[in-house]
Amino acid sequence: MISQDAVFKACSCEGHRRNRQCPHLSEYGHGSWQFDCRVLDVTGDRKQIRRGGFTSEKKARAALARFRAQSPHPDAAAWTVETWVRHWLTTRTSIRQSTLASYTQHCDDYLIPALGRIPLHRLTITDIATAHAGFRKRRNRYGRPLSAATIQRIHATLRGALKSAVRQGLLTDNPARHVELPPADRPHPVLWTPARVETWHRDGVRDTVMVWTADQLACFLRSVRADRLYPLWHLYALRGLRRGEGIGLRWCDVDLDTGQIHITQQRTESGGKIITGPPKSKASRRADALDHSTIRMLRAHRSHRHTERVTVGAAWAETGYVFTRSGGQPLAPTYVTHRFADLVADSGLPPVRLHDLRHGAATLAHAAGADLKTIQDQLGHASIAMTADTYTTVLPDAQFAAADATADLVLGTRTRARGNAVQRARQLGCRPDIRSNTEATRRASRGARRRR
């Protein structure tokens, strides 16, 4: 800390914000008392703090003392929420670029406008809760209110920044820890059954996440068989790759002899820039097994790309990617999304998003008999809970099989018990009564006693 505190009287005469030389300062009621203090922040830079509007020197000095005493760290008063979160962003060097871009957007669009001018050490739970109330009234770029999940992600950014401030000694507690947030339910995939398709055609009503049945998916793949990117749609639909993982796949990551693809990178888009980097998480770096039809398809795709490269000649851009544009350039994430939407519209099938193919791949794998651990490894999830909670909507055939098995277990046991009671009654020489297993046994016993 640099102890250069000053208490003085100033006015705004003659266009000066802090005119300390005005001859009228000695007059009662002219000007106000103020204080200056200088501190060092955690980066070693000198910061100047000024406060004013006090009616006496005594009050100004008392305010300066309180200011020093209230700061949990000698230098904490130099920071506002804005200056701290901007400094915090510069320290995020071990995260993906897309994640940093998301943090920056949260700070620029939401946190700084709502909380930026508040001194860091004076930020309260009420301030944060008020900001969240304002967020819930805002609209996203599609004109819809911000979802609870979006607000939770914004809050997570603030909480991370304040947690770092606690570690630096600028705060004694993280107020964001104690703010109650609206629940954000994870959307569950819903199957496009005939009834839902009819309702969608009639009313335009559909759930957020919809997946195709096996027949609908097969119909789509047949309809796009001639599309240049058919192998990409095939991988998305059957192996459940993320969008960035599919277009980030390189030939060096494909081993058709062993029947595996290795997910080692992805191509994402953030702030209008395409970023090539590691997969979403450590668990996302994985090896996916391929079925024989997919291996044959990729061999044919490689042969077609070789022919295309020879045809294009010197203009071909050799990038090493499996899926490219006609000149060899890698695919942009937005292009793939729009292309898929066009193909779905042309197919006449009920609409699904590109990411819904990932939901569908997990659902179909589960219905085909794959256990949750296998599906977790296939999708690259760090937690099996996410796999079970989100991606395994059971298809009708599997539901019917489970219903039949449950009924057979319960009703079959009841039928066997009733048969045993009837057999026991006949052994005792009375007419069987099948109204109730217990009642049949009683009647048989009473009849036997009367004959004796």
C-alpha cells in the first residue's frame, strides 16, 4: 500500500471539478470536503481513489478511516467489479478459446453493465440478485427471454471471477455463492411418434429437443445418400459426434484397419471466428469404434476425395481434414448447421436440429442393447449421470418390452399362485373357487372339516 492520503476542500467553480484554489472556499456552504488515497492493486499498478461530498473535514476524515477499515485487503478499494473482471479475464490462460470468448461475452453484455460500477469489496448478495432479476427481463438474439440455463452460465462466470478475488485476498467471502438461482431443467429428448408428428403438422407445436425413430433416421439417410457430405451425416447419426468433432476429424485420426476414429480436436465458432482446439473436455478425447458399413463408407469417401483432388489439381487446398468443401478447405460450423437444416426440410421429415442427431444416436444405441457405460464412452461424457439423465430416451419398442416383462413378472406370479390354490382345493375334495387365492383356500378348508 502507498500511504498518500489527502483530505481537502474543493468546489466546481470556473469549470473545475475539484478547484482547490477558489477564494470562496473559506465561506460556509461553498464547496465540499473530499479525500484522495492511493493503493497498489494485485498487479502492482498504482490506483487513485477519490470520494467527495462531505460537509466537514471531520466527516471526510472519518469516511477515509472507514474506507481503509472496511477494505478486506489494503488494496481492495482500488477495484470495481468491472476492473476486476477484466483483469480476471486476462488471467484465464488455461481454458479453451471458445470458453474465454463465452466468459468475455457474459462480462461485456451482462455483468459489467449491471454491476461494473460497484466497488468490488462492497458488492452484496442483493446487488447480484437484482442484476439477475434484470437479466430475466432481457431478450436473446432470437427475441426470446433468457433461459434459466443462460442465467446460470452468466452467474457461473461471476462466481468464478469473485472466487479468484477471494484467493487474492481482495474479498473475505464470495457473495455469488449465496444467491439463489432459478432451476434450469435439462431438456430431455422426445421421440417423433405419429401422434406428435400429426400435432406438429396441425398446430406447429413441438418440444425443444426432438429425435427421430430408427425408421425416420433411415429414411433421412436414404434421402441424402447423394449429398457430398453424406458420410458426415452418417457419423453424426450413428456415432453421436458433436458438430465440431465431426468437422474437425482428420485422416490421421482415422484408422480403418482397426475400425476406429480418434477424437482429438474440434472446430468451433465464437464471436464470428472459427477456432480449432482440443475437444470439449478430457473425457471427450476418445476412440470410437466403427461398424463394418461405416468403414466401407469411409473407404469409399476417401477414394472419392482422392478423385476430387486430382480433378481440382493445383487449386486443391490440402488440409488433412476428412470432410471439406469442394476445394479442400475445412468446413465452417455454421455452414454445416444450415446445410443440415436444408436437407431436413427437403426430406419432408419432422424437424430436428443437428445436435439432436447426437441425442438420437444415444437413444438408438440404448434401444439396441448398449449399456450406459458404453454409451458414455461413445459420447465422451465425463459423468455417466449426464448420459443417463439426458441422452437415453427409451424408444417405444424398448418401452413395450419393459412393460410386458413387468406385467409377466407380476401377473405371471399371481397366476401361478392362483393355480396352486385351485390344485390344493381339489386335493381337499371341494369345488375350486378362483375369486381369490385366500378365499379359495378358506373354502377348501371348511369343506374338509365338515366332511370329517
